[in-house]
Amino acid sequence: MKITIKRYHPHFKPQYKDFTYEIPQNLTLLEALEYIKESIDNTLTFSKGCRSGVCGSCAVRVNEKEVLACEYKIEDGDKIEALNFIEPIRDLVVDIKKPLKTLKIAKTYLSKPNEISMNEKDEKLIRKQSDCILCAACYSSCPVFETNSNFLGPFALSRSYRYIADKREENKKEKIEAVISNGIFDCTLCGNCTVVCPQGIDPKRDILMIQSEALKYGYQNPNLSNFGSFGLDF
Ligand code: SF4
Ligand code: SF4
Ligand code: FES
């Protein structure tokens, strides 16, 4: 079977070029990439780690949808490319540093923890978001980055909700304040992030939950006030 890889080199012109490779059947995408590197072209560059869906380092796009290369079974005619909206380094490798900075901007940590003990129900509320493996698949799938490269993005906002919902956090207002600018109200609620997450995390739902918390703290959704100016009062 054949697959096509959109390859990138910062010093070649054109920087992007499609290459088609003949590969054996029944391979995961990561196995196919390793096969190409070992048997056809040792310059092919890609990221890998655990090989079992845990480390998050192998996320790429197949036919314009984000997948983990170690979990995806390759099909004839697949087109493989690097994640969207993240600075490319070489071929399928991207520079994850900028997306990771969003975690700091969104203050995704406990700022002012109290001594309250957590019960099973409290922990369940914040457990799923903690499964994030920072693969950035959701980030790549998010259409907001087409127009706003400073958007905080789905994984940072989902993790933000994990700390806003944490019973031990006493400074929830600080957490919410951190995700207002380029954050929760910039999300279009398209749900792409939720669809592609290999961990079953639901950033769209977490963003909606923060929006609802933010309203309690007096923040307004600016998009709704724009509707108001067209005569649609909510
Ligand atoms: S739901 Fe929001 S954060 Fe998720 S992909 Fe859509 S616009 Fe981006
Ligand atoms: S929320 Fe899901 S898709 Fe996004 S970085 Fe975390 S594990 Fe990956
Ligand atoms: S190699 Fe670790 S998630 Fe794929």
C-alpha cells in the first residue's frame, strides 16, 4: 500500500513537499514511519516515545484529522502531515514550546490551596482533565488559531477548569481572570478538540463550565453583548 507524507525542511525550497512511499500492510502509522526511516529514507524525521499512547509525543494529522501515530492503523492512500498551528521544525516534528507556554499563562496550578480534604466525588470532578498527555492534537484541531495565534487553546483551558473546580483552590477568581483574555469567550464551541482527544477529555465542556463560573464572577461574554447591539437582547 502507499502513503503520502508532507515533508518539511527549513532550508529547502519549496519548504514543503509531498513524498509517496510503498509500505507493508497492517502497520500502525508509527511502525510505517519507522519502516520508511530504516528501509527507504533515513532522513525522515518524526517524534516518538512510549509507543503505547501514553507520552503524547507522536501526534500528527492523517487526512486532516489528528491522531497518535502509535495508535493509528495505516490505510492505503493516507496523507500524513505535521500538527497544525505549531511552528514546524522538520518533517513531522513541531516545536511544542509555545503551546506549552499556555499552561503558565492560564495559571494551571493550585495558587492558594486550603486544607480541605477531598472526597471521592470531589476527585472525580477533576480526574479526567488530569489524564491529558499534552499531545497537542486538540490545539492543532482548533479553528480559532486561524485568526488568533494568541488563543490559549483547548488543553490549557481544560486544565484551567481542573483547577477552578478543585475544592482546595481558594483563589478561583485569579484562575478565571487568567483565561478571559484570548480564552474562554474566544472559543467557538465547535467541539473539534473533544472529537480528536485520544484521552477522551472534553475541553469544549470544560470551557463551557468555566464560562458559567466566569458569569458568576461578573464577566460577560463579549460576543453576546455584540448580539445585543444588533437588537437581539438576551
Ligand atoms: S471547542 Fe473551542 S477550543 Fe475546542 S476546537 Fe472548537 S474553538 Fe477550539
Ligand atoms: S486534551 Fe487531549 S488532545 Fe488535548 S493535549 Fe490533552 S490529551 Fe492531547
Ligand atoms: S509514542 Fe507515546 S503516545 Fe505515541
